[in-house]
Amino acid sequence: MIATYGGFIFAKINFKGKKLLFMIILSSLMIPFHVTLIPSFLILKSLKLTDTHLALILPALVNVFGLFLMRQAISTFPREILDQARIDGASEMDIFLKIIIPLAKSQMFVLAILTFVAQWNSFLWPLIVLNRSKLFTIQVGLATLQDQFLTDYGILMAGAFITSLPVILVFFLFSRYLTKGIFAGAIKS
């Protein structure tokens, strides 16, 4: 939702320095995740959020790729619809909630699926911010099944299979939105 609102602002709201600000934000995609790992951890530690579920959720709420994806999707929507809503007295929030969100639903599902898969498969970040084993994500838990001297590959393969089931389920449940969202901006009439 945050990426969708940011995409709406960068696609349809005019303000001074919009292109420069968007380029600066977009250029942060060139910074590897590992470079921001320590500063992100220190911020969470100063907020006393390490070893909590919020340590996993908060960094995933905002991502630059989501902002870029939603901006690109929303920029294809006709400006005339938004102008007509403004003439009818709709506020920017009304336009966002009643026009943009229904039109961008497919792209939002694509972003939700991609974010879910990325967070589900995340290993390094949960390993760093979590200490208690009861909070470990499934990927970190799967890694604990390996021992230094002995690995039970049967249990490891069963765990890997069980780990993949939610991703497969999410994909099949939302695959129609995925194909709609991918091809939504591909063809302009």
C-alpha cells in the first residue's frame, strides 16, 4: 500500500524536483543489500526492535522496486479520469482510494506475491536480527537442521519441500492476477 501511494504521487502528482527525487530513490537500487545491512541493524537495535517480529516486517514494508513498479503501472492510467474526479470534487485521497487502487489491483497483487516470496526466502536478515529460536523464520530453521558433522538429508529434503508449499500455494491462488499485472502495461491502445 505504501508503494502504491508513492507510485501514485510520482506518477500523477506534479511537484518541484519530482524527477530528480525519483532518480535519487531509484538509484538506491544500485546499492547492494549487504551494504545497508549493518546500518539497518543498528537502527533497529537503537529502536529496541531486534529479536521481534517487527524487525522482519518493518524493513519489508517499503522497497524501492515496489515504488518503481507501482509508478510505472499508475503512469499508464489516463489522466482524464483523475481530472474528472477532481472536477467532481474528489480529494487526492479519494482519487487514490476509489480510482487508483481498483485500477492497480493486479499490479498490487504482483507486488504482494514478489514481496511474499522474497521475504519467505529471506535468510540473512532474519539470521542477523533474531536471536531466539522460536522466532526464527523457516529458512533459518531449515539451516539449523544441518550439523557440522552429520546431516540427515531426509529431514532436510522434507523441510525444503514443506518450505516450498506456501510459495506454490500463493502462486496458484493469485496466478491470474500475476498474468494480468505483468501484461497490464505491455500493450497500449
